[in-house]
Amino acid sequence: MAEHRRSGARATLVLTPVANPAAFGLVETDETGRVLRFVEKPEPAEITTDTINAGIYVLDTSALDLIPPHEVYSIERAFFPALLRRGDLVRAHVHRRYWIDIGTPEKYQQVHRDILDGRFPVDLEGRRDRGGVVHPEASVAAGASLMAPFYVGPGCRVEAGAHLGSHACLVSGVTVAAGARVRDSVVWPGASIGEQADVEGALLGPGVRVGHDARVGRGVVLGEGAWLPPFSRCGT
């Protein structure tokens, strides 16, 4: 923000370097940081830089008059090129710390792993317990089995005999019944996992109910309020 104000730019884009920029939108700049052009999803021969659009922008409100009302409009493909055509100053700020595109379920899970592993520092509220973090408003029975790293959010209940494996993330109000196992998964508010159920490598939305002895396999995404009956199998 300070750089944006000092520069007098109409827009400032945050860029980040990536190993393979072909799947992203390239942003070319000059030596002063002024944006020269945009290349969306470039062909190999068009790749002239490793800095891509990180999807974070600082905009002067005066630039917004370029956006037509009441119609679908692309900020990357239409708005920023229009600023350049008009001759407005568009600058770039290169961010070289942690960045991830969480537009797929796998990447969304990866950011949770990165938080729990300390690669992306987040101040998680709670006490350290057996290598994980347990919120003060959560209940974890003494007889529960825990494998670091993990997170148990507010209002969650992990019963005796339940097992939380590495990279289990219970957001809030989640119940894990006796004998149930949760590993490498993100479980959203109000979900419940029945006795002897097994959840591994999955994303469970708010209010999902997994019946007793059911299995949810890697790569599965269950939407809000989904119900998986007892002894069911979902995924591998």
C-alpha cells in the first residue's frame, strides 16, 4: 500500500515467481517495476519471465470507471489491459515469500498441510498437545490417539478411542466418534464422523455426516450437508 501511494500508480499488482509459469498469467515489467504487458496462459515461446499474477491488487477508485456496469467483466483479460492502453501507470510488487493458488481441492489441502508443518506461519489459537494444536474450547478425550501435526478447532469433540492422524484439521464443532480415524483431511464446521469410520485425504464440507463404519477415501470432496450412510465407501 505504501509503495502504491508513493508511486502514484493507478493500480499495483502483486506478482510472485513460480517454477513453471505456463499455467498462469505472466506479467512483464521494466526495470522500474512498471507493467508493460500481460500474457494469459502463455505458450512456451511466450514465456519471458517467471513472475505471475498472484491475484492481489491495490486499485485507485478512479480506475474503476473502466469497468462497465451490469455485465461479466474480466479484471485480468480486460481491465488491466485497458489501463495500459489508456496510458495509466500500472506497477508491480514482487512477493517472494509463501504463495499458493488454492483453486483446486488438492491445493486447498496443501495449504493446510503447509500451515500445520510451519511452512506458512499462522498463529493458531490453542494449546500445544502431542505435537498438534487444540483450541481451548475443544474437547479431546484422554483416550484419543493423536499423531502430529493436527488442529482441533473450537467446539470440536474427539472421543476416546478416536484417532487423529497427521495433517488432520477439524475446523470447528466437529465430532469424531470412538474408533473413527481422520488423517490428512480438512473437516468443516458441524461435521460428524461416526464410530469406526475412516476419513483419509478428503475434504468434508459443513454439516457433513459420515455414518459408522463408512470410509471416505483420498481426493473425495463432500459438499455441505452430505450424508454418507453406515458401511458406505466413497473414493479409494
